Amino acid sequence: MGLKKGCAVAYTDKGTGGAPHDLQNDTVPLIDGTRAPAAAAGKGAAFNAGLSAADLAAFNAATPNRYAFKHAHSQQNSEKDWGRSTLRAVEFAYYVLNERFGKLDGGMRVKTLTPGNTITIASSISNGGGAAVAAAEQDTQGLISGVAVSEPAIEMPANAGVTVTRGGVPVAVTGRNLIDFTTWANLYQPCAALAASQAGAPFAGGFAAGFASSALPIAPNRCASLKAAGLLTASTTAAQAEEAQQKLRDYGWENEASVLHASLAAFDVAPAVAVTFANGLARASVKDNLCGFSYASTAATGTVNVLPLAALAPMFATGNGVPPSGGINLVNNNGKLGAARDFLSMSSNGTFDWNLEGALCLRNLLTGSDAPAKALQAGMQETQRNGNLHGKPAIIVHGRSDALLPVNHTSRPYVALNAKVEGAASRLSYIEVTNAQHFDSFIGLPTILPGYDTRFIPLHVYLTRALDAMYDTLSAGKPLPASQVVRTVARGGTPGSAPAITQANLPAIAAKPAAADAIVVGAGKIAIPD
């Protein structure tokens, strides 16, 4: 998007990366995307799990064909430095631009491009959006001119003292950190996905057929195991599924997100995020096998197998660093029948219940008092933001239906916190978009996830519009649009073959919204219209 305006674009991986350390073969990714033996790469490795020769041999003997990932296993809690990583990318961009375009003085390049004469917009989505916000908070040099982000992963401070209301009704649970609400989703989504109230949801039919069959009733078993653990009270699978849905709504998910729990559960979204972030926050080593989880390629039956090297090579470019990714899946090392892909592993109670024991272990890291729990809790505090954007103009866009990063735990309470911290100096606008959720790419998979196309519009359109608005503000002094709900129009039609999207589906962000669409923000308060 920046290229459309002739802007330079600088990226950072935030210390997370996409390609793993192949522990069995002891090869690592290099900064140019190629791979090399760990010993030959030395400090040139983009990531090395840091095991001694003895530890590596012992690990491979006990758990062969595993992989370590930078985000999970760097033992540095990279999330705490996401803001700093972003600021370093900005500094690097200034250096490169001045090396290329700076005025010459006696054969030397002079620092010509500076924050005083150059517009710099921090922008990204999801984790990257959270990193942009963190960078703006930590920017003491005035490197960043403004912020425009979409569905940001913002970690709220504990006891932030903010309130969120929707339609005049207070939201009971808000502002929880990502590891908190994700481990909650990890518990309940596999059961909630069976709810008859959401029978028409994307992948609900496939979910019921694939995970509730008489041969391997994984989802019903999860419901039953939750009941046995005292986490549900209903007696039938149908009632337990509806109760699980309500557990998610009561914990901060909007009702509009309920239709997404089946597809997110089917794609292992919550366990993938929970395991990666739990390891990262706790500064766990790959050899710790935190809560019994590891990463490996798996066969259709769930057993660990060998990933072809040809599949590993492109992961630098195509991997997301949060398995499942590129053929590498989440593995439960503690399965009663041996290590297996997480949802296909047998628990100690002799049932295939989507590894409830592992999910409970991850959840207990938030409240426990053992060393891993204390490490995670300390790491979580290091990632929490303060709400002070130092008067920078900023615009946050978020989809109301987001089931991965619910608005009640991220953007909504952050806007209220910013108003509390900055008061009249705040220049933050919040745009909440109806019929929008976290994974725009799923809309383009009509044969796999029919129903995303009929229900949801691409949120990225509104990030582009937010960037345009920010550019106009910084280049021409045009005011940012006021905080508002943008009421889009779903495409409708038949799931899997929705009619083509048009501008009528994507109304503009209003400079001054109608009263029924206006979001009212006060010191520590945000009121969202229905």
C-alpha cells in the first residue's frame, strides 16, 4: 500500500521468523532464506534453538524428527521487544534511504532525510499491528509520524481501569491478554463447534462429520471431558455445546463471532497460538516440551513422520512461524498411545478428546505457581502496553466478528485506556467494521469454507482506507475520521458462490458519522453502538 504513494517500505519479523531449526538434521535457516548445518552457520543463523550437543542428541533420541521455531523457542520472549524491533526497522530504513538519497558532502552522504521532513506510518495487521502500537508507545525519538493498524494484538495492562459498553450494556469481561483468552478458546471451541445454534456456520457440517463420527467422536469426547473436569454442567452433548458457546460469549467474544468457532477449531487456530505464545512468554526451551507439546510433520493417522527437505526449504518465505505451517503440525508427546498430532492423540483417560489435558496445562500456566507458570506470568507482564501514544495521530480498524482477537480484549479497551492516559491530547480514532473478521484469506476459500464468502467482507479494504486517511492527515493536515461503526453489507447468496462484491458492500468511513454509528470515547470509557 505504501508503494502506491511512492513510499519506502521497511519490514521486521519482530524476532519471530517463519523457518525452523530442524533438530533431527541440525540445520538452521540463514538470513537470505537458505539453510545450512548449524555448526557451519554459527552466528549467521536466523534462528538456532541453542541446544548443547548432548542435549540435542538426547532430545532427538526421545523425540525424533522435531522442529524448533523462533517465536516459541528463542527463550527471549520476543513479544516484549516487538515495539523496539519495529523502531529498529524504521531506523534502518532511514539509514538505507540516506545512503541512497542523502546529499553528498565531500564524498560522504549527509543525513538528509529525518523525522522532521519525512512521513513515517507504522502499520500492519494482527501481531504486526500490535507491534506498531507498541513502537508508537516506545518512540522517544519521534521516528513515527502516525499509526494505522488493523485487528491489532494489543496486550492490555492488568487492572487497566477501563469500561466497555455495547448498546448501553456493560461488557463483563474485557482487556484480557492474548494467552489468557486464547487458552480459554482452546478449552471450549472444539465443543462449542457442535452447537446446533450454529449449524449453518462455515465448516460446521464438516466439523460434525469429521470430529463427531462414531468411529472417532473427538468433539463430543471433548464436551464430555469438560463436563468430567467440572468445566461444563450440562448432561448431553447438544446442551454442552451450547453451554460452551455461552462460555465463550461470557468471556468477551461478541455474539457475531459465534459462527466462527467451528472453522477456527477445525484449523487448530487456538491451540497453535496458545502453544507458541505460552512457550515464548515462558522463555521455554524446545527441550522443555512445555505441557507436552512439540512440532513435527505428521501422517494422516496423526503419527510423527519425516518432512521432505523440499517442503522445509521454502518455509522461510511461506511459513507463518506458528504451526500448523508448511506441513509441520502440533504434536502431543504425552499421548497414551504415543506421540501424535494434538487433536488425534489419546488422553490418559483412554479417550480421544482433543487432548484436553494439554489444553488444561496451558490454561493452568496463567494461575499456577510452579516455575513454568511463574515464568509465563512474568513474561506476560513484560508485553503489556501503557496506552500512551504521545499525541501521535493513530487509527485502529477492527472487525466486530473477530474470533481470534476479540474486540473486547484488544482494540475497544485500548482506545479507552488511551483516552484515560492521554486525555485531550489523544488523537486516536477507532473504526469498528461489521461483517468483518480476522482471516480475510478464508473468504477466498469458498470450496473449503463456504459461508465466509456470504457472511464476511474483507477487512483489509478498511486498513487501506485508514492508511489513506492517515496519509492525508500527515501530508495535508486533514482531520482523521471520528471513531465509528462502519456498517457493511454482507454479500449473501449461496455459501460457496456468493455474488461478486461491490462498493455497495463496502461503505466509506465517514468523516463525521451519524449519531447511531458514533463511538463515544471518554477517559477510561468506550461506548459502542449496537
